[in-house]
Amino acid sequence: MAKTLIVAEIQKGQLREATLELVTAARKLGGEVASLVIGSGIGGVAEELSKKGGGRVLVADDPSLANYNVDGWTRAIRKAVDAEKPELILISNTPIGWDVAGRVAAQLDCGVASDVIRIEPEGGDLVFVRRMFNAKFDARLRVAGTPRLATMQPGASEAYAGSDAGSVAKLDGVGGDARTKFVEIRTAPAGGHDLTKAEIIVSGGRGLQKPENFEAVLKPLVDALGAQMGASRPVVDAGWLPHEYQVGSSGQIVSPKLYVAVGISGAIQHLVGMKNSNFIIAINKDADAPIFEVADVGIVGDLFEIVPALATAVKAAKGG
Ligand SMILES: Cc1cc2nc3c(=O)[nH]c(=O)nc-3n(C[C@H](O)[C@H](O)[C@H](O)COP(=O)(O)OP(=O)(O)OC[C@H]3O[C@@H](n4cnc5c(N)ncnc54)[C@H](O)[C@@H]3O)c2cc1C
């Protein structure tokens, strides 16, 4: 494996955890690592990445890059590719990654593997692994030609914890016009349902089948345990519960003492949000559901039988 170029992301002035996960993935391949940091006034973040395994860190620093725009990022990535000549370009599978990866690939005329969870060297080539059909299958992809580009699922690797010293170099000629104009970032108003501080969470997924079942089936267990209710994304997307109930990569990241996952398959985007819980109980009728990979206790069976029985048992144990 020759060289990997990591495209870093900064959020609220900080290096994103997802970028350090790209460092882990790149370093596992064993080749040289270079990184690109894009923004304005970002020298400190570039220095930090160079000390956290980012290798040779190129800095695309220009006032026109203060906020994300696809033209500016594409220009900067192309300059970095010209300078470093990587075999592989790694971008996080985030809203920025989804937007810029296709544009860069089209301009470089290179192949893309998106939403990748793992990259494996195989016979002098690379195999990109991505989950399909709610994690029931792993697809193994090869991408022809170089450079090749992959977007990696946040949470799929550990954040790099090494402290290898790299270097920082300025990338010139990265400023310029953009055909989109940054207007504002709107943050959703903080709701009263802050799962990040909850000690016990009982989350329901699509397995509950309809919104009424959250009240009729899940709520008695939530109340018996003195827990807060959480949910998977499809539940929220369907409007069964408000967005602030969502646990996962595009919802809340939680680490309660106890997390009970009910009728949730355990897609990587959900696991990212709850896998650091102290103790995990999963209830699912499918013994092969990936949620069982992170569960301390797994119950294979019909939630409509198990959850009411559990609620009754908890109430009885508490003397209620
Ligand atoms: C960019 C992106 C971001 C995402 N962000 C998030 C996120 O933040 N959070 C999130 O949760 N998802 C997220 N997703 C969606 C994620 O990929 C999955 O689609 C989602 O987590 C699946 O939700 P689920 O487990 O409730 O539903 P399903 O995958 O449909 O699983 C339902 C489960 O219920 C079980 N079941 C059904 N009936 C019963 C029964 N009677 N008793 C017991 N078990 C039963 C089934 O066996 C199945 O395992 C994201 C996806 C993308 C592409």
C-alpha cells in the first residue's frame, strides 16, 4: 500500500473524532499517511492532527474556506491530491463527506466506495467492506484504478490514540470563488429530552410496529425502570417520536448505566450512539441481529411477550 490522504473535518473549532477514526483505518493499511485540513485560521488544528497520527498535514487555510462550500473543498482536495499523489483518499461518511466525495471523484475520474466500515488489504489490492440490508450482509468491493476514494462510516473504527509526530505544510492556491454562499448554521432548539444525561434508557425500534405501542408496550418498562425512552431513527423519521429521542450517529450519543434495545436491529449508525453504555440488554426475535454483538444480555424472542413480562417483574422486584 503506498499512500493514503485523509480529508479532516473540523466542527466548532475542534478536530472531529471521525477524522481520528480515518487515521486508524489509514494506519492499519501500513502505508504512508498524509492529511488535509481545510478552513480559515486552522493552524492549531493542523498541528494537533500532525501529533495524532495524521502524518504530513497539508493546510488549506483561506478566508473563503471559513465555512464549508463544495467548490472550495473540491479545489483544496484536488490540490492536495496533486501534491501527495495518494493511492487512496479517505473522507468521513458525514453530510460534508456525502456532498464533496462525489464531486471530487467526478473531477479526478476515480471510483468511490461509500459508507465503508472496513478496508482490508487482499492480494496487493484493497477490499472495501460495507454493510447492506440493515447489516444482514457485508458487501466486499474492489475499486479499479488509482487514486480511489472511500467514505468511512463514523464509529466503524476506534479513534487513533497514538502520538506519532508528523509535519505541517501550507497548501497554496486554495482560495477562490464558490458558486454557493454560506448563509447560517441553525441549531435545533434544545428540547427537554436530554438522553446524554440519562442513567437508564429503554429504546424502541421498528420492531414495535406502530406508534401506539411505544405508549402501550414500551412505556410500562420505561416507568418500571425509572428510565428515559429512546428510539432508532426510522421511528423518528416516521414521526412516531420527536427527533430528540433518536439515538445514533445522526441523533444523540449516549452512555447510560443501562441501555435496553427493544426491536432494534443494531445497524452501525445506531450502535455508534449507544455502544459505550455500561450494560446493554437487547430484545430481538432475530438471533442473528447485529445488536447482539454489543449486548451483555441478549433475549431472543417476541418483544410483545417479553417486554410486558419484564415490566411486571421489575415492578414486583421493586415491591410495586
Ligand atoms: C447517514 C445515516 C445516518 C443514520 N443515523 C441513524 C441514527 O442516528 N440512529 C439510528 O437508529 N439509525 C440511523 N440510521 C438508520 C440505520 O441504518 C438503520 O436503518 C436503523 O437503525 C434501523 O432501525 P431499527 O433497528 O429500528 O429497524 P430495523 O432495522 O427494521 O430493525 C427492526 C428489528 O426489530 C426486530 N423485530 C421485529 N419484530 C419484533 C418482535 N415482535 N419482537 C422482537 N424483535 C422484533 C427485527 O428482528 C429487527 O431486527 C442512519 C442511516 C444513515 C444512512
